[in-house]
Amino acid sequence: KQEVTQIPAALSVPEGENLVLNCSFTDSAIYNLQWFRQDPGKGLTSLLLIQSSQREQTSGRLNASLDKSSGRSTLYIAASQPGDSATYLCAVRELSSNTGKLIFGQGTTLQVKP
Amino acid sequence: SQTIHQWPATLVQPVGSPLSLECTVEGTSNPNLYWYRQAAGRGLQLLFYSVGIGQISSEVPQNLSASRPQDRQFILSSKKLLLSDSGFYLCASTGYNEQFFGPGTRLTVL
């Protein structure tokens, strides 16, 4: 059974720092991996989607990498800002899924202090 | 990209009352649709998914039901709410690869 783990559960950093959020999954037979951002009381916003054949995706200050063989993905945030404060979730879609179901980690709550 | 609408945004209901939450999707056709629940301090739990009109699959046994009367409309219902039904309900849609989420409905059952 696929399990997705995110460590740490919470992270607090000063503004301007570069940081890495980690996501691990137990079964490497994935179709893709998606990173989301969730602000308090809001829905999820898709940040980056990495297909299983890809190694990384970039959007602005965000870079997500995927190492399928080791079951790991990282989300790198450069020059963090207070506006980056939110909960970040990763989710995998299994190769065997023909319904697009995602399996989510518990999330990392990030606080960027001014 | 897709746009997903959910209403109401917040809802306070007494135990034993009925429930109907609605989700509509714009910007795509024939999407897979999903209902998730996010309880306080817990992760996202997939409740239902649908691959087409009238096709509903339930992930966990519960007090809730779902229906898909139109291609881009997904409804979450209950005949009698329980206290444990409180939570944040999210509707999601998958087109080709990426999954998109609606703004959510905060349900409080008293």
C-alpha cells in the first residue's frame, strides 16, 4: 500500500532563506507527483506537477525534483518570503490508477518570519 | 486550467439534518471528479470519485453519498448528519494529468 510521508511537519525560517521540503513515497510505481500549497481555510493550489519520466520542474522561485527509484521528491523554495507561509502538500498518482486518484502526505506547515 | 466552484463556503447544521454540497467545474469536459474531507489536524481523505455521469465509487464506508447528475456537476449529500461529519470538504477535478481543487466548504455539525 502506497504511503506518502512529509518531513518535517512544521518549519520556521527567517525571510530570505532558501529551504527544502521533503516528500517520500513507499512504492516507486508512480504516474506522477504533484506539489500543492494550502493557505489556512482555503483550497489547494497546484504548484508543480512532475511526470514519472521527469527529474524536475521549475516555476519561478520553486523547483521540484523527483527521484523515483529512491522514492523521494523535494520542493526547493529560493529566497523565501512571508507570503510563502502556508502548508505544502505532496501527492502521488500511482501507475496502476486509471482514475487519477492521489495519495497525499500530511503536509509541511511553513512559516517565513519577516 | 480548470476552475472549480463550491458552495456554500461555510455551513453550520444541527445533528440529524440533511446535507447537500455542490461542486461545478469549468474549463474541461468529461473530468474525473473527487470529494475529499480534511478534518482538523488530519490529512486529506478521499471520500468519493467519479469517472463519468452517474458513476460513483466510494472509498470509505460512511454516512455520506455522492451523485453526478451532469458531466461537470458533483454533489455530496447526507440524509442525517453526524457530529463526526464536521470538516472541510474539497471538490477536485482531474483533466489529463493535473488535479485541481475548489475553494472548499467548511461544515460544522452541532
